[in-house]
Amino acid sequence: MRNSIQKIFKKQYKTINTDSFLLRIKATIIGEGMLHEGNIYLMDYAIQNMPDNGIVFEIGSYAGLSTNVMLHLLEKHRKKHLFVGCDAWIYEGFKDHTGIIEEHIDGKPNVARKEYVAYIKNAFVNAAKLLHPNAKPHTCHLPSDAFFDTWNTTNKFTDVFDRTFSIQQEISFSYIDGDHSYEQTKKDFENVDSKLKLNGFILLDDSAKHLNFGSSDFIQEIKQNDRYRIIDHNPNYLIQKIK
Ligand SMILES: C[S@@+](CC[C@H](N)C(=O)[O-])C[C@H]1O[C@@H](n2cnc3c(N)ncnc32)[C@H](O)[C@@H]1O
């Protein structure tokens, strides 16, 4: 009995617990529940081993927790890769899937969704300015499909810091953490795959076997895809393009 209780509470995944900045960051940036500690371990692996001359690309930035973790790891491992990302900054209400879209956030009729997402986006901007003032991310306020449409057409972007830029390199590592439906996960994967360098990595959030998300259904398909190999699951999956 004691053993099985210990097993339940024992961490079943690998973590990085010697980096003071990473130990502190969840108390600094909004969104603690959104970033699994095991993902940080996999980001660290991907950033150390990703191909050179490419970008790091994130879908789904929220208030900047994962963004600043990756920016920190880039700095720590002396990687010069440009950091690019996108977020639609939409509020995902508990009842949205039923077709009832309330104008306010869950449980607070006097707080408008619009105000809430503006607060989250502002938190993203402030966190990056505070923690990485010299390496601010090129994150754009765009849904992922629109981001790739722009990349494939004009290739002219404006990020949330009002800087204009274009992308001159393919992707070395991508963290996909936007809309977790099966359909959008598949689309995000296909778009990233079309720009991913050989030996580049993708970390798919909420793809762990035990989860009930489209992203965890989608990863089952990747297991049959011979162009990709699974590097690790901790518990979410890190995969590498090998063909
Ligand atoms: C789970 S949160 C991301 C958390 C963040 N990666 C972190 O760990 O701090 C998901 C984010 O995806 C965004 N999102 C939802 N659908 C999207 C889409 N189609 N394209 C881009 N972002 C999207 C939401 O606005 C939300 O901020």
C-alpha cells in the first residue's frame, strides 16, 4: 500500500532542478498550470541538439512563460537562433464547445473576455521586456494559420513590440501549444513540418498518452510516420524529423 502511494506521488518525469532562473520563473510569469515541468527538460534537450542556422518557433505564447523559458535556454546554451512565435490571444471559455459564447470570462460576469486577453497579452510583453530585454521574441498577434499564410506570401511581419521583420531561415525547433483540437494540431504540425529543417525538433504540448486532447490523439499518427522519430516522452512527446 505504502509503495503504491509513493509511486502515485513520485514524479514520473525528468526535470531540470538546478537552474535558479527556471526554479523562480513560475512565480514570476502568469500561467504556471500551462507549462509541464517535463516540457522544460525536453526544451533543454531540443535547444542543445537542434540544427544551426534556423529559428525557434512557438505557437501559443499566452503570458510568456514557455517563451521566456526557451529564451533563457537559448542564452544559457549560447545559441544565436532567432525566436519567432504567434498567438491569437483568444479566451477559451469552458462553455465555448457547446456553442454558448459568453462575453465575459468564466465565473465573473463583470470581466469582459476582451479585457482579460488584453491583460494576458500585456503580461507577455512586460515579461519579455523585463526578463530578456536584449533578446525580445518576434512574437506576432496572429492565429497560426494566418502566420503561415503570411510566411508563404508577403513574409512581412510586425511583432508585439512593433518591430517589422521577415523570416530568412527554416525552423530548427518548434514548440506547438496553441489550439489543442485534433484538426488544428494536425494543421499546425503540417505547417511546421513544411518549414522544419532536417534533424529539427517538434515538442507537442499535451500529447501525453493519458490526456484527453486532440493533440494526444494526433501523436498516435506520428508514431506511424517514418519521417519522424520519437526522441522522448516526458510525458509529452519530443519528435525529430529524420527524412
Ligand atoms: C496553453 S496556452 C499557451 C501557454 C504557453 N505556451 C505557456 O506555456 O506559457 C494556449 C495559447 O494558444 C493560443 N491559441 C489558441 N488557438 C490558437 C491559434 N489557432 N493560433 C495561435 N494561438 C492560438 C491561445 O490564445 C493561448 O494563449
